[in-house]
Amino acid sequence: MVPVVKMDSVSKSFGSGNKKVDILNDIHLYIEPNQLVALRGRSGSGKTTLLNLIGALDQPTAGEIYIEGQPISEYNEKQRSELRRTKIGFIFQSYGLVPFMTVEENIEFGLRIASIPRRDWKVKIEEALELVGLAKRSKHYPYELSGGEQQRVAISRAIAVRPMLILADEPTAELDSKTGFRMMDVFQKLVDSQTTTIIMTSHDPVILEMIEHVYTLEAQNIVYEKNEIII
Ligand SMILES: Nc1ncnc2c1ncn2[C@@H]1O[C@H](COP(=O)(O)OP(=O)(O)OP(=O)(O)O)[C@@H](O)[C@H]1O
Ligand SMILES: [Mg+2]
């Protein structure tokens, strides 16, 4: 089986000279299709950095990253942007909503850039908002919503597209535990539908216990742990 993501000896440093900081060192990672994967680690351990590398938003200092078997270092900027638009959904730590667009316009924007046919937009927007429990807020602007509601709009924008890969940076950080579990249920169903792989970061031990594949970033390295999920 071709892995969705393969990292082969990936290292990442920022800066140079005496300001150089090494964040990731010789990381190997192999993620199979249709898995729900969690990434944890202290603040500053490099979780967002790792997601940015996988999502072709940043480039490694050394090593190679393969997305569905394709080495992305060989991509030019146009191909990288095409990869992000068509295959990857991002749920950013800071939500990344467009402030002057309503909730539904934000989701529509995501569908548009992913080249989803216009005739499907309405249904996909309704369905995605229903899943995150925000069906009644489609005409509101981000500033009219709470932090957790904005976070759920960011989630619905990503899931509306049903991309091959979702990269979710602390998608439940702003949510109460009940709403957080509900989002995990949405993620699990998406993965079970065999269309999507989700890599998410989390600090929350209760959320992490619900996830089968957990990776911990520590001292620039990554350690895998398999959770026994009891349903
Ligand atoms: N563009 C950059 N230039 C210099 N240093 C950077 C840059 N981006 C990230 N870093 C550094 O890399 C380290 C890892 O940052 P990263 O955002 O990946 O951590 P994180 O694990 O996501 O933390 P958190 O849990 O707080 O979100 C931090 O020390 C940060 O200061
Ligand atoms: Mg982070």
C-alpha cells in the first residue's frame, strides 16, 4: 500500500549561525491511508512545523517527504500549491478564516479553491455545518462567533471538501469536552468512510486516548505508540 505520508530522514532547522535552532532531527514517519493520527509534544516541540512540512507549506532542511508516493521536493511552487489545493485540508491553530466572509462564504471559498463543482456547494456547506453543529450560523461573520465556534467553522471548511488528507493543528483546543468529543466523532467517521486520513495535534490526554495512532515529538525525535481503543 502506498502511504499517504512518508518522511524519510527529515530534519528541520530555522535560522543560521548562532541563531540556528534545530527543531526536527532525522524523522522517519509512515502513515497509511484512512488513519486517524495524533501528534503530541510540548509547546515548541515542532508539531506545527511538522504539519507545515507535510502540507508543503514549508520545506525540510534535509530529507525527503513523499505524499502518496510522490517526492514533494521535486515539485515546483505551482505543483506544491496544486497539491495543497486539491489534496490537503488545513485546520490551522489560528483558524485562518477570512474575516470579511460569512461562515458559508468561508466554506464556499474552500470548495472553490479545491475545484469542487459549483452545483455541489450548497449541499456540502449545509452538510459540513450540520456535522459541526453550526447550521444556524451560516450567515454570521467570524467576529460574531466565539473562539470555539470559529474553530468549528475551520473544521467544517476542511471537511466540506473531503480532501485525501486533513492536517488539523489542535482542532479541539478551544472546545469544551463534549463538543471536542463530537468533533472527534466527525473525524473518526470521515476516516472510517475510507476517503480521508487525518493528522491532528493535541495536548488533551482524554482526546489522545481516543486515537489509535499517537506520535510524540520529543528532543527533535518522534516516537510511535499504538493505543488500544475500546469501543
Ligand atoms: N519561522 C520560524 N523561524 C524561527 N523559529 C521558528 C519558526 N517557526 C517555528 N520556529 C520555532 O520552532 C519551534 C517549534 O515551533 P512549533 O510551532 O512547531 O511548535 P509546536 O509544537 O507547534 O508548539 P505549540 O504547542 O506551542 O503550538 C519553536 O521553538 C519556534 O520558535
Ligand atoms: Mg503549534
